[in-house]
Amino acid sequence: MNAVATSTAPPREGKEYVRTFLFSMKIDSPLARLHVVSKVVSILSVSLIVVHLMNANHPDPMGAAVLAILSLAALLFGGVIAWLFRSYLLVLFPMLGTLFVTWLIFNPDPGTRVYLTVPLYDGSVDIALSLSLLVLVASPIIYHRLRGTVFGGLLIGLVAAVLLGKLGPNPRLLLAEVPFFHPLSLVASDANLVVALTKVLGYAAMVFVSLTLIMTTRDAEVIGALRQARVPYAVSFFTSIWLRSLSMAMLDYGTIRQAQVARGVDLQRKSILGKVLDLARVSVPLIVAMIRRSTEVGDAVMARGMVNLRIQPSTFREIRPIRGFDIALILIFILLGVAVLGLRINLTELLGLNLPVAS
């Protein structure tokens, strides 16, 4: 006989945040009340729609922009901690900018009007000795001898090497010239910019909506949804163990890191290499803790006689009912998918904006 614990009970007094797959969220946030099925349907729908909107022959930048704004708003109002939200944006926007420039370089579509052309690579690699190379190699070494770090010297060497190569005298001895790949140029045309912008907005929408699912979903919700879907008990049981192990690994990482800080790991300034080595040292006790925890879970399962998983024992799980708002949200995304994928509706054309034609 199964004992089912529904999620209609009020949250515990004084509890403001609840742990999710990735960090925590506010327990009373709007997305905390959504069913996990509606979240998964929204992610799949947004991904399918975005793939259609990013078609290079028929892009829809306005549609991609609307989806990106809605996905960003969902992540913002999903109850995620403010500093965590800003941290992810700080990482995502440079990544999206790199994607924008990469598309312009590797897809030089002239369209109907070219605004800018910048040659970047002539199709060959020169093997040579030069003054800028000597400065680039010597600067980190000298800086490390003087200050004990490498990053500052590497930065100074890069700036000095670029200035010598572009402005100052830079004598060089050419040893060999090896052909490699084909010449590359950054071509900014009307058609190229529209497609690049559409792809950046589309990928941003998919990233934001995926982060929303990860940051606003708890493992108990996923297990409850699997049991609602009549998934075999063995599958749901091992899925629950896997998901909870990920959550416990996050807690173990925090504990190990705090123990290292308490023992003076971060008392001295370190270079990037030193920080990477510190993170690598965390992996050893973290792996040991995960192996020990898996052994304890296995022993606990065997001690409770759970050998034959075809016999369903009493389970206490959280089952969240699918409410009217979940059904409405699923219907909205299904209708949106039918409109974009089936009826070929292009929001940019509906607004009367003329797009350049790809050549």
C-alpha cells in the first residue's frame, strides 16, 4: 500500500528557500507551483520553435527575441537567488557574443549589402621567430620571478606582443610557411547580421529556459511525476537514487570547500593555475565521499530486503496535481508550436519588417 504525500500542505514556517537540482529557489515563487510536466513541455516546445526560427533562409529575429525575453523573465521570476542570476548572465552574454562573431566569420554571406569586411586569416601558418614572440614568452617568466604569479605577466606579454606586431618594429625570421584550412574574413552584411542575431537570441532562449527547469525543479517532483505516469517502480527507484545522489554531491562539495577554506587554503593570493589545482584537489575527497555514500545506500537497500523490485513496498513521495494553470500553459505552448511549425507564421513579417534575402 502506497502512502502518498501531496504538495497541498503549507510550507514550514520560517523556511524561505528550498533546494533544487542546481542551488536553491524561493519556496513561494510562481514557478515553484508549476508541475514538472508543464516545465518539460515548455522546454521542448521552445527548443523546436527556436530551431525553426533560426532557419538561415527564413529567419524570424522578432520571434526569437520574444522567446528570449520570456525565457529570461521566467528565470528572473523563478525565485532564483539574485546574485546567482547575475552570475549566470555574466557568463552567458560573453558566450553569446562569441557565437555572434563566430557566425559572421564562418558564414560570410554577402546578402544584398556588405557593411564591413575584416580579413582575419590568409590560409597559411607562418613558423617564425620574432621579437613579439620573445616578449610573449619572456614576460610571464620574468613576472613570475618577481611577483610569484603568471597571469599578470601573460597579460602584459599579450599586450606588448600585439603592440609590437601592429605598431612597433618587429623583426622576424621566417622558418616555414604551412598552408592550413582556407582564408577567413569577418563579413558583416545585412543578411549575415540578421541570421547571426536570430541564432544568438534563439540559443539564449533555449539556455534560459533550460536553466529555469534546472533551478526551479526538485528531485521529489520528478519522482512524483514518474509515479503519476505509472513508470515501473524499479525505474523510478533508481532514478530517485541518482537524482538525490547529485544533490548530495553538491552538499558534499560545499562541505569540503568550506573545510579547505577553514584550514587556510585561500589565505594566499594564487594564480589561475593555483586556483585550478585547488579545484582539482577537491575532486579527490569528493569522489571518495560519493563512493562511500553509494556503498551506504547499497547496504541500506539490502538491509531493507529490497531485492525484488517488482514488489512495490510502501513509498512516501510527493505528488503534485496538474492544475488548470499547468494545462493552460501546456496548451499555449502546443498552439504556439502549431502556429510556428505548422502554419509557418513569421512574427517579423507580420510586423511588416522586410528582411534581406540570403544569397
